[in-house]
Amino acid sequence: MTIVLVHGNPETAAIWDDLRTHLGPVESVTLSPPGFGAAVPDHFAATADDYVAWLADALRDVPSPIDLVGHDWGGGHVVGLVRAQPQLVRSWVTDIAGCFDPEYVWHDLAQVWQTPGAGEEAIERQLGLSAEQRAAAYQQLGMSAAAAESCARAFTLDMGRCILALYRSAAQPRMREWGADLSSLRSRPGLVIVATEDHYTGGARLARRTAERAGAGVTVLEGLGHWWMCQDPARGAEALRTFVESLPRA
């Protein structure tokens, strides 16, 4: 079995480094979405659908059975992948399940990115900061020092373009539309992670409602925020390991 870890925005795979050291003998790999620590292919439009297609292609090079774990937009890509092609994975995990609830409202910064003009200005301001300034801000939000440094260095014009395209492709009512039918997710064991101090993803009530509709279990990480894997990597790894080890052997 292989745990496949997919990160989101504005991140690199470095957010998983500490957690992976606590997975013990469980094999894990990371996949970096284009623009987020990986090169952007020519003609890649960076919409949510494009990232689902990218993930499907990337998984074909990973040994089965695959236990697919997504954080932030990585968790969005995971839900999109399992909605479309559940046969590619043995199980799935996401920490942004609340975003697929009918009541979900995008957080303030996401709405800025989704607004033509204002989004470009916000990206330009980020690019105007030094990597050290970005890293300090990421650390204050909950990343580890090493992860913050890696993510800050990776913030380029390409990442900025991908952020705008991705968020604009998912402006409401698109998230509600994608979340309306989660029946495919029920065909594979799933886990919804709820970090109680994550204020970007709709909160525990919406996450639990999505988990119920998707037939998934719920693990609550009390007191942890959006970057739970950096704040308490041992607890995060235990949650993943417990879930994976509970699955039937092939």
C-alpha cells in the first residue's frame, strides 16, 4: 500500500516532511500539483478540472493499492478524482470536506482571488515581498519554519497565475455543483479530517454533513489549524495510519 500525499495552495510538498517521519513502515509519496512546487506544462489552464486530470495521470505511476490524502486544494483534487475515477484508489482522505457543502462560502482571500483585477493586485503584492517576509507570514499562520521557507521560495508568477485560475474555476456555484453528487465517494472508504481551528474550510458542521453524504468517517484534530500536519505531525500521522491500517487487505 502507498499513502499518496497531495498539497494545496500556496504550498510545496515540504508541508508533509515532518508528518512522513511519523508514518513508520507505511510507504508514502508526495505529488506536487503544477505551479505548486512543480513546473507548469505548456497549455495547462490550471482549472480544477485540469488538476483532477493531472492527478489521475500521476496516480497511474504509483504502485497500488493507493490511499490518497489531500490537504487544502489537494483535498479538493482528491474529491474531484474520486468523484470521477474511484477505481484509481483504495481509499481517500480530505481535510476540506466542508467546502463541498451547499452552505459553504469562500473565505475572504479566495473571493479576492476570484475577482478580476483585485486578484491580480493581491498576487502582485505577494510577489513584491521578499521570500523571508512571505516565510514569516506563513509561519505565523501555522507552517513549520522549514515548510514556510520552502513555500515562500516557491511563490512565483506561475504559482500566482495558477492560484487565480484555480480559484476562479471553483467560484460558487461550482463547489456546490460538485458537492451535489458524492455517490462515487461512497464506493471507497473515506476519511474526513476536521482540524477545529481551520477557519478556511467551513467548520466542523459542514465537514460532518459532507462526510455523511460521502459515507466517510471523521477524525477530529482538536486545537489544530489549517496546517495541522506541521503543527502536530505525530498526531496527524497517527490519524492517517490508524485509518489506513483499518482498511481490508487486498
